[in-house]
Amino acid sequence: MIKSQTVLGQMIARMADEDDYRRWTAQVERAGHCVRPVRLVGSAMTVNAATGEIEATYASEQEPGGALLVACKDRRESVCPPCAARYRADAWHVFAGGVTPDDGGDQVGHPMVLATFTAPSFGRVHAARDGGVCRAARGGRRGKRTCEHGRPLWCHARHEAADGMVGAPLCEDCADLAGLVLWNASVGELWRRTVIYVYRALAALAPALDGRAVTVRRVREVLRISYAKVAEFQKRGVVHLHVLARLDGVNPDDPEQTIAPPAWADVNLLTAALAHAAARVSVPLPVVDGRAAAVARWGAQLDVRPVQPREVDRARVAGYLAKYATKTVGDSVSGLPSSRPRADELDVDGGGRIPAHVAALTATVRRLARLGACRALRLARHVHTLGFRGHVTSKSRRYSTTFAALREARRAWRRSQRARERDPWAGGDTGLPDDDRAGTVLVGDWRVAGIGYRTLGDRVLAEVLGREHRQAREVLRLGLAE
Ligand SMILES: [Zn+2]
Ligand SMILES: [Zn+2]
Ligand SMILES: [Zn+2]
């Protein structure tokens, strides 16, 4: 990068050569207008597997700047909005796909619910209440108005949602930060056990079959619970799980198939089984700070709503979950970085930018990480997620199509477009020939030259191109809707 050049100068230099600029914009387009693409340097060729003949060659040298731009594919809105938008669209299809599973597109007879599993309380926190006061003083004159540390149990401020105070404990000493972090670290295991408990609950709640009580083994022979879930960080730093859960039947002759469950397995049974399981399941926590042995449980609040196999419900719940799929803990808990920070970044950045309660939480994760009792939780690697160790978005295998299947569908579509254009290089994720075209082998030699655009001018131009692209699509969409 030439430092003395202004951003405008860099943009003008980029556009100076018409051919060069056209090639560069084609690359930016292929990278989906990613704001921090990976720059690859190298070459590749497709070889006919049968004859050994080289069918096509490609070298990044022919690109402007000698590098190939590839989308970063980050799911996080705060890192790369265009790549996050694509991820969100894919997530939408994954979630929506499960509302109409693959048994002839007829979802009638598959009971389905959207359930939100919450965390318990780890101490009272400041809250934003739509212009209302944070926490009214309770109990009047006779009631307890301060905690054992002499701090008020009320707060008459009216907080904005963006207020750094929201989610902070009313009393730092009352707040159970270690409990909160250990809960986050255990929520993945808590969910895994919850699924097992749901099968038990189904057995306990199912009507007798053939006049005999239903066992868990019998339930697993005839019913399957499929789900997709998203973790959402609350302002106070704990995770909630939003789960789309569906009851399927099992075809004994073809277990891979998704069929409707027997009629007695209805939405009421599913709802009751989830509540039954949520109330009973627990995970033992490591014993720390000389505390009594404790377990992680779900909070008392469990929200379960039926989802109908209607297009409007499908779009609504898929959109609702997809929105969370691109969020990070940093989007909810102000002051946290959006990705794994360098070893000491949080401390260095500390100078007042991180709210005190967030700093206290990250310090707690670090402290627990050093304790032998917590070794299995590998907390040192999860400071930036306040102990949470799982994937933000995940699903059971048979819930619906996968992200990989969507990517393959997109590639196939591009292949067909390219075939039509008779230009092997015009499109694709990278502009490279496909490594999976029948009968050919892709041979390549690549290295990463860097992350992000080489100049700020390039980045600004890419953003402008992205905006124009989205506007053009919007115009097209509105035109089609009319
Ligand atoms: Zn990107
Ligand atoms: Zn308050
Ligand atoms: Zn207190």
C-alpha cells in the first residue's frame, strides 16, 4: 500500500484502467462484496481424470494485484455484513426447511413447537423496560429494601436498551458470577441431556399402546425428536436457547426417512414432554470456591408455542431464529470483542470502555479457567463467550437440509450458469474451476497473501458496489412483487 495516497487517490488509481477495473469488480462480486476477503496467491488447473489432459488453467497473476479474492464467509454481522447476510439467508432455509420436512412436502401431522429455554437468575440486574423504571422498590416500609451488603434492591432509573448499565447486577457482591459462567459452560451438555429426558417424558406421558405401558425403548422405535436451535446471549451475559422442535415418526424399514408420527403423538404431547424434561434435567457443576456441590438447570421460564405448517408461520419462525444466527455475544453484552481476542486484549482495552460487570465476568472466566476442577471445561478458550462453548446454530441430523447442501446447490446453479455462458471462469465462489466436476481433478497450489482489501480505497469501492448490488436486487424484488 502506498501510504501517501489518499483514499480518493486509491479509488481513482483502481478505476484508472478499464479492463483491470472490470476484472477487479468481477472478483468483488464473486466474493459477495465481502468486506474483508481472503487474498489468495497461486494457480490451479483442471485435469481430465481419464486422459490426463489439462482442460483449463488459472493463475492469480492474471488478476489485478496478482491475488484472488475469496469471501471470508464469517457468520457474524459485526465482522462482515455481506457474508453474515448470506449466512442468515442460508440459516433461514435450514430453519424453514424443517417446518416442511421431506415427506412429500406434507407437514400435516408433524407436531412442531418453538420453545425458548432460559437461564435461571444469578442475581438481580438492571433492566430496560420500555420507558418504565428499572426496578420498583418492593415491600413498602416493612419489606427488605437493601441486600446484606447494604445496597438497594431497587433502581428508579429508566434505562435505554443500549445503556451499558442494562444487565449489570444491582449488587456485584450478591451476583453469582461463577455460577453464571459455569452455567454458560454447561448449557450444551444440559441440552444434550434434555433431549434424552424428552424421550423419557414422552414414554411417561404417552397413552398406553396395545394396552401396555410405553417404555423409552418403545418410544424410540416409533418417535424421533428433530430440532434446530440457536443460542442467544442476554444482556446479563447468559445464554438462552431458541429451539424449533418437531416430532417425527420412524419407518422401521427405512430409518433415514422422515414420516409423520402416530396420531397420538400430537402437539400437546410434545409441549408437555418438553416442559416435563426441562423441569427435571440437570448437569452437575464442578465444585469451586468451597461452595456446596451444585447443578445447572433451566430457568423456571419456559415458553413453548405451537408452529403451524403454514407459510406465514414458517417464514416467521425461520426469520426469528435466523436473526439470532448472525449475532455474537458482543452484540448483546457491550464491551466484549466479537471474536476470540489476543491473550491480553481484554485487559489492555480495559481503560473504561468495558462496563465493570462485563470486566468482572471475563475476569471470572479467567479465574475459573485456572482451577483444576474446571479443567475439562477448557474455559481459557471461551473468555470472549463468557464460558459458552457450543455452536451458536446447530440442528439434529434429520431436521432439514444442511448448510453444506445449500452451498452445493449454489455451486450447481453457478455451474449451470457458466455452462450457459460457455466461460469456465465466469462465476463460482472463487472463479476457479470446480473441483467436483465429473471426470476432472483440480490441482492447485495456493497460499494466503493477506486478509482484507489491500487499500482503504478498495474497501470503500467494494462497499459502494455492494450497496448498488443490494439496491438493484431490491428494485428487482419490488418489481416482481407488483
Ligand atoms: Zn466476508
Ligand atoms: Zn437500574
Ligand atoms: Zn449485595
